[in-house]
Amino acid sequence: MDMFKGFQKNLGSWGGQIAPIASRTVQFTKEQLGQAEDKTQLPAEYIELEKRVDAIKAVHQKMLAVTSQYSHEPYDYPPNIKETFQDLGRTVSEKVQLLSSATSTAEAQAALTAPPSAKPQPKTFNHAIARASLASSQLLHQQHTGAGEDPLATALEKYALAMESVGEARLAQDAQIQSRFLAGWNTTLNTNLKFATRARQNVEKARLNLDAVKARVKGTTWRLPGTAASAHDEHELSPEAQEEIEKAEDEFVTQTEEAVAVMKNVLDTPEPLRNLAELIAAQMEFHKRAHEILSELAPVIDGLQVEQEASYRKSRENA
């Protein structure tokens, strides 16, 4: 007997949960079919906030669709190049250091194919240029038979080191963007805006409940499209019915006020703009660092060029 009573209690509780859902479903269907006689209107301020929140959500989705590439290291890695495991084994700086102590072509080749370090080298465009430049430099060195060093080979080696430094600066930029921009915007999209969406859903539920209660206590029922409404006499609402409507109205007002507060919080928070400023700062720091590296390299390469041109003119004059 106790088990049966418990079952009845659970069934009643379950039925109490299903009834509002069913009422909202019927009300929603009536509205979709154009049969809802009275539909509670949302405040103009609320509708305006909804539009602005939708715009903020669209902005976050659009920006993140592009800037999320900063989370993928090889976003600028050329798809047409084929680098081997050995190519990615050591940094350009490590290879240059090993090459500096090589006394023969064999030792130089061994330096280029030295056992890999702890992890593969980054697959970025700048790192790829650095590796290609160093390999090209060594190819010229191996074929150079004249006195002194091949100026182009020397320039390519220096360029390789510079490009590796630029690549490391790019990785530092990406790390900052991930932590200071992407993390913040993803939080806004997946947390703050979801809270706003949930609050708006609660408002819609409360509105549907309110309109369903109004329709029920006034004797309005659902009908198939094209079917005439049943005639019913006008009558005053009973105190119980009036109380039920007022309760539903209070819930609607409460949910609307809460949603307004949540949406205003999403729109007023300075976090997205602060995150955008961090994105720009990271990009600016990267370009500043790249400019510094190349500014130091350019006069060195210019000097090698001037020396080669002078040597070339001299050789032509002697000829």
C-alpha cells in the first residue's frame, strides 16, 4: 500500500511538471497557426535588448571563426613544401652552432642531420623560410671553391637565423592572443551569452504560460485551422481564475526583469573590448619585434652586397 501511495505521489509530481509543458506547447501551436486571440507583448526595451544581444553574439561567432586560427600553429605553413623528420629535428640556431665547428663537408652534413631534439620544430611560415635558407646556405658553401666565403651563402645563413627569431616572436604573439583574447571571447560566447539565452527562454516560457492560462480560464480552446470557434457567453472571471492569471503575470514580469538585467550585463561589460585591446597589443608587439630583427639584419645584408659588388667590379676591371 505504501509503495502504491509513493507511486501515486511520484505520478502526481510528474503530471504537475508535464501539464505546464503541455499548456505551453498548445499555446505555441495556436500562435503558429494564427489562432491565438491575445498574445502578451514584450516591452519595447526588452525587444531592443534582444536585438543588441543577438548582434553581440553574431560578432563573437564571426570574429572567433577567424581568430581561432591563432590556436593552430601551422596556420601560415605553406602546404606545398615537403619537410622531412630530419628537417624538423633541430632548430636553425642549433644547426648553425654545429656547423660552425664542422671542418669538412661530411661533418657539415652530419650537423644538418643531427639527431632530433626533444620535440619537432614549429611549422610556421617563418620557421620554414629559416630552414630553407639554412639548407640553401649550406648547399652554396659545399659547392664554393673560391677564397673566403660565398657572400650569398653567408647572407642566407644570417637570414635563416633572423627568420627563426621572427617565427618565435609569432609563436609568442599567438600564445598571448590565445590567453588574452580567445579565452575571453570564448567565455563571453559560451557563458555570458548562454546565460542571456537561458534567461530569454525563461521569459518565453513565462509568456506562453501566461497566455495559456488566460486562454484556459476564458474558455478558449485549440481548434484545427479553418474551424470556427465555439460560441461562449461573456462572463466575469472567478476569484480563483483571476488569482491564477495574476500569478502567471507576476512570473512573467519577474522573468522579464531578470532577463533584462542579464542582457544589460552582457552588453555593458567592458571585457570584450578589453580583450580586443589585448589582441591588438599582441599583434603590435609581434610586428615591432619582427621590425627590430629585420632592421638589424638589413644593414648586414646590405654590407655583404656592397662588398660583393665592389669585388665584382674589381674583377671586371682586372679582366
